Amino acid sequence: MSVSSAGIPAPENGPDAGAVWHYGDPLGEQRAAAQGAVVVDRSHRAVLTLTGSERKSWLHTISSQHVSELPDGAVTENLSLDGQGRVEDHWVQTQLDGVTILDTEPWRGEALLGFLRKMVFWADVVVEPADLAVLSLLGPALADTPVLEALGVAALPAPGTAVALPDGGFVRTLPGSAGEVDLVVPRPQTAQWLDRLTAAGVRRAGVWAYEAHRVAALRPRLGVDTDERTIPHEVGWIGSAVHLDKGCYRGQETVARVHNLGKPPRMLVLVHLDGDAERPAPGDPLLAGGRTVGRLGTVVDHVDEGPVALALLKRGLPADTELTTGGTVAVSAAIDPDTVPTTDAVGAGRLAVDRLRGGAR
């Protein structure tokens, strides 16, 4: 079987094991995603469905997002936190035709299913695995007539909405995801949909292209760009996956305290890596002057940016700090200054503390 038809498999020790990494031209696939349209088979993601009359109000009480009144066709992100406000699970949530659909990382599917079932108690909620496949489309040509006709829609869904498809499944656009649309379809239809999109001029691309797109957009991935200490504020999930004006849920105290004080301990940034050396691995420490100041997340070769990675760094670290990786492969790394969060925003609680301190002088 040729590379073009079968593709090169993703690394077995990575989070995308079982998916296609690329089809022989990974940088060309990225260029097509930037200038035309590509489809990436992400059917290795785990998908769950929630049914029952109390599913929305029930999920509202155990997750970070405001979902009790989500209208039909709504799409959002959501989190499960532990008692200290640290992220345990992240999923994309779609509300459609009386069913709530969650999709998450392949390795978290069973764990999330078990957690949700354990939390049902006496609520009218049924949580089941779903035989659905996620196909992600990238590129400015997605709105062109041939692609729309292949999808069977008059226009792409607005950000944060989904549209049902006649033969099952749906098309959705996540809030804030420019140039990206997900096609979620019954798994037996996956090959049929890929052929239909290819016939409409959409190029097949591997998950390498998707990861490069995601990293450039500074969008974190659970378990790769996060660790066991990550809180939502550090990785930009406040707002997109955490609603600050909702009732009690596990971890809410930490969320509120950090928001009010405005002092999350770490920040998510993009770093540029030395391209002349081997690539370091996700989870490797980042060092400044021999001292650990953060950790690497996703590492990927980007068609325009070269070798880049997401990184969780100590908040307040100057953008011109010289960094090196501290794992098996030691390479130099430079912080992309455009991705460093601004320090202008000060929480209401921090302002109150500062006023009290000023009055005590």
C-alpha cells in the first residue's frame, strides 16, 4: 500500500497513536491547510452521548461551563476539575436534537465515561460511548461552494454552533476557531465522507498538520500541554471552558480566587526551538540558567515557524530569557514575545489587597 493512500502512522508512544501522522508531504499538507482546504481524520478521539431529561442541569453541577440552558445547536468547551481546581478532563460539548455529545482525548474516554457514570446517582441521565468519528477540516477554502455542497450545507455553521446532517452526525464550528470546522459522523460512514470531501477538492492531511495549526493558535491539549498541576487560568481556558458566573462546582473556589487575585502561577506561551538539533519531547523541563522554569508541551515542525512548541512557563518570566530544554535532548529555546500574556489585567481582589496595603503605610 502506498504512502499516499495509507499514510504514515503517528508515533506509537504519542497521544495520536493509531491515527495517520502524514501522507508523505507533511509541510505540503500544512501549506494546503493555510491556503486551501484539508481534512484530518481524528476518529481516534473518544465520543460519549448523554441522554435523559436532566442531562444538562446535572452536567452543569459537575463541570466548569454554564451548560444548564444550552440551546439546541450550541457548541462549547468544558472541564472537570478536582477539589483544588486542577484540570482533570477537557472535552468539546455539542447540544443537538435532545442529545449532549462529548468528545475528548482518546486516552481519557474510558476515564471520563467512568467518572460521569459514577456521578449520575438518581438523575435522569444515561451516559454511553458513541460510535461517532471526528473529522476536522482546515483552511480558507472551506466556505467555497464545492466543499459546502459536499457537506450538504448552505453555509458553514456560525462559531459556537452545530448543524445536523440528514444521514446522521453534524457539522460544527467551535467558538474562536478560525478556519476550522469539525464533521462528526457515524463511524461506518468515515471512508464515504473522506472520499466525498476528496472529490470536492479537499486534500487529506495527517494529524501533524492539525497539531501544527493548533500549536500556532496557542490552543492547549489535555495531558500534553497540561500536567497534574494545571489550573484553567494558566492555559487560557477561562471563558472558553470555564464560566465565571455560575453556581457551585468542584474546584470553583480556586477558580474564583485566582481570577480575583489575577495571579496564576504559570503561563502558556509558544517557544521556538533550535532547528539544527534533535527534537525534545513533551514534558521535558525548560531551564533558565540551569534552573527549571517550566515544561514543554506539544513539539511540532511548523511549515512557516519551523520547530515550535507550547510551553508552560513561570508567569512573569521575561520574554527575552534564554532557555534550554533539560531532557534527553538539550536544545536552545526562545519565547515568542507575541504570545506572552499581558500583565495589565489585575483582578478585583488584587486591587482590593493593594488598596489595603497602601492604606496601611
